[in-house]
Amino acid sequence: MTGFGKGEAALDNKKLTVEIRSLNSKQLDLSLRLPAVYRQSEFELRSLISRAVQRGKVDVFVSVETQTVETPARVNRDLFREYLRQLNDALVYSGIDADYDALVPVVMRLPEVVSTQTDTISGEEQEALTAATEAALAQLDAFRRQEGAILIADLLRRVDLIEQYKEEVVPFEKARTETVRARILDNLAQLKVDVDRNRLEQEMIFYLEKLDITEEKVRLSNHCRYFREVAASEEGAGRKLGFISQEMGREINTMGSKANESNIQILVVKMKDELEKIKEQVLNIL
């Protein structure tokens, strides 16, 4: 299910921003992009997000704005001064005038004068990062719930249409039976053979019973009722709704194979069309 959430947290000289975007996916595919200084918190962030988001392609972006100039490079001032003093003494001892413009670049390249290090974040900053992530997750959840409510409403409307088309089948059932009976009798008349009328009636009753779709209509109604119950009462109902829609499809297909009447076939096609839309939408529900 698609969604977006954004959370922010402010410190004395920093502002942390966490953005979470999700797309529909059968599994959880979690991607984190965060500054190097926060890499130490990646496991905690992944655990926090995984508990809140069961599945989906989820992209998380962490950014930090600071009001002070910061750099990962650190100059060891004591060591710099000692190197410079020793070089200056060596030049004086050698009778060479010191050229500090030339000495400074040399000293800066000496071992351990300049080091690059990744600072560990403070407990306060870790709490701020967690708070911003939780705020983004809450916003993401609200976004997804709103979208879910819209999807459920659309699904239920399509279930209502399927039941409406099922009821529209009823007037054509009796006419279909009479049409099939008349066609059989007409074909027998063309053969110009003597038949046992009692046996013929028995066989026609047996044949017409095979075309009866009452059982399929009853089961389809039950599946539609169960679909509504699950959609209204269960959390994480997407997978179960998918199973129910498959069962609805079986009954509709059987009705189509037994229809033997053009108007009923048209209604069956309409039911299948709505059911396909239901199956597509169910994939977007957790």
C-alpha cells in the first residue's frame, strides 16, 4: 500500500528530518539512506520500522540540518605546534631562514596532524532520531489507513454490483429452462422417431437439473457476505480477502459454464469484470 510520512525533531543546533515512502509489495523491502554518523543507529531504526510496516517497498531518508559549521576532519593542534617547532629549530640550526608559508603545508601532511573521525551521537540525539522516525511512521500509518478506507469502500461497492447482477439472472432462469425443453422436443420431432414420453420427461428433468445454478448463487451470496464481514472486522485482511475473491470466482465461472443462455452469459461477464477489479485492488491491502 502506498503512503508517505515525515517526522522532525529539533536539538540545540540541529534539526533531524525523517521521510518514509512506501509502495505496494508482497514482502518488506526496506531501504535506509542516512548520514554516516547515524550508521550506528541503523539496526535500531530497521527494527522500529519493521515492527510498524509489515510489507511494502519502503524507502527511508534521514537528513540533518545544522546551524554550526562542522567537518569530520580534526586537526591535532598540539602535534601541529610540536612538528612546527622542531622544523623551525632544525632550520635555525642549519642557518636557514624559516618560510612559514612553505612549512605549514609540510606540517599538515605529517602523520596524525589531520585525522578524519566519525563522532558518536549523544543519547539526546539518538532519542531525537527515534522520535522523528516514530512521528514519520505515525503519519505513514494515517496515510495508509485513509487510503485503505477508500479501497475497502470501492471493494464493497463492487461486491454489491456482483450481487446485483446475480439477482438479475433470476428472471432469465425460467425462460432458459423452457427454451432448452422446447429445443430438445423440436430436435426429437425432426428425427421422426417414437419415444417413451415418461422416460423423456425423466431424462429432461435430469438434464435440466444439471443446468440449475441455485447452489452456485447461494454459495456466491455466502462468499459476498463473508467478504463484507472480513473487510469490516479484521486487521490485515488483504490475504484473506484474496482467498474469498478466488472462491467467488469459482462460483461465477460455474454459473457461466451452466448458463446456456445469452442474457445470463452477459451478466456473468459483468460479474467477472467486477471480480477482476476486486482482485487487483485486494493486492493493495495489507
